Amino acid sequence: MINIALKASKWAGIDSTDSRYDPLPKAGRIPGNGPVWVGIYAEMTEFALMFLIFFAAKVHYSDVFKEGPLQLNIYAGLLNTLALLTSSYFVAKAVGCVRMNQINKAIYWLCGTIAAAVFYLLVKAWEYQWNAEQGLEVNSSMFFTVYYYMTFNHFLHVAWGGGAILWAIFRLKRGGYTPQSHEGLEAIACYWHMIDLVWIIIFPLLYVLR
Amino acid sequence: MASMTHYKKQDFVWLALMAMTLGSALIAESAEPSVLVVIAIAGTVMVKGRLVINRFMELHNVHAYVRFSMNLYFYVLPLLIIMTYLFPEFIAELTRLS
């Protein structure tokens, strides 16, 4: 696996020695732009409130919160986690490629992100269907009310975050991002990483802690 | 070369994230719930979050306040995971409406 990752890096031209471009983010500079960081902090606050509600509900309805995760399909949660973490890695690679002026390769990495996002959405849709077949619905218990509220909210974020990634691909194809100017791509990348960060917490809360 | 190191670290971070996720799933499937298991899972959440923030978002080099505010999320929530497991009655009392 390590070799695959290193070969992928080499293929992406990440180890280019081209001195015309600064291959690293400038020290001290916050990636992206101000508005996206307002959005990121707002979204993370929204999800933090959901997590607080989860913890409060868990201590008040301890029996259903012990049984709830056992009724879920952990493989769906696991596949979604692997897909989102991988998509985040692909986005980080794409930003690196743009800094190296490897625009086509950046587009390929972002297409990989879209593939991972679509995979996530399909797995989640299948999971909801699987839940319904087991008789697990929003009103089944307090655990499932919180589960559906949290995961469907996150599902929507992945869907519109995927739209932002498609916009980044469109801009890259039109020459909208260059090694010298790619703040918009960094902003979209940071937003995507935020979506991944939220799932890093959702996965253990809903699927792992039993 | 600094850029090679920077981007190769992202490869290793991705592998570490994959491994930790699979490890968490394995724990969920096999281990009996205990304080150690909960601490291990909370620790994994903290490490995964910090890796994404510092290496994928590339905040490891930015102003300390920004980095701290993002990392704080992954200190507080793992702590809440542990506290909810250890002191459920106390938290229930704190969050009771009447």
C-alpha cells in the first residue's frame, strides 16, 4: 500500500523540482479565503450542537443508545469513512498538483474525489434502504431520530460539497487556477476537509461506540 | 527536498487514517465495551482529526490561534466521549430540563 501511495505521488508530479513555482503553502498563510473560514466555523458549530444533543440524548436514553449501534450496518459506516478520508487525500493531492502547475493531474485527482463522493452517497442511500427493510426509521427510537438527523444533514453536505468540487474541475479546465493564484481551489479544499472532519466524529459516535 | 517531504507525509497520513479506521471497526466488532476501549476510540478520533487538520488542510504552519481553534474541536469532543461513558448520571443531571 505504501508503494502504491508513493507511486501515485510520483505519477502526480508532486516531486517536481521546477523552481518557477513555490510547491509549498506559504508559511503562516491560512489556506483559502476569509468567507470560507466563516462558513467552516459556522458549519462546525452547527455540527458541534448536534454532537452535544447526541451526548445529552445518550445519557437520558442509555438503553436505546446501547442497542442502536448494534442495529446499524457497520460495513456501510466503514466504507463511507474510508471513502471520505480517501476523498480528502485526493483533494490535498490536487492542491499540490496545482502548485506544481500539473493542472491535468489535479483534474484527475479531483475526479477521484467526485468518484469517492458518489460512492459515499450511494452507500448511504443503500444503508437507508437497508435500515428501512429492517424496520429502522426516524421514529423507531431516540437513537434513530438523532442518527437520521445527523447523517442526512451530513449527506446533504457531501452532495453540495461535491458540487463545489465539480465547479473546481470546471475552473481548472478553463485555466481559472494557476500555481500563483488558486485561492478558490484552496477554499473548496478546506470546505471538503471540514466535511471529512465531521464524519470522523460521526463514525465512532453512531457505529463504533456500543 | 522540503516539498517532497511535505507531500510524501500526506501519503503516509492517508495510510495511517485508513489503518486507524479499520482498527476502530475491528474494535467495534470484537471488543467488549470498557473504559480502555472508549479511551482508545476517543484517542483515535483525536489523532485522525488532527492529522486531517494539520496535513490535509495544511494548518500545521499557520497562526497558532487558528490552528488551536480547529484542533480544540478534536480535544473537546473526544473528552466528551470519555466523560459520557464515565459519568452518564452526572451529565444527565446537568442536562435535565426540570
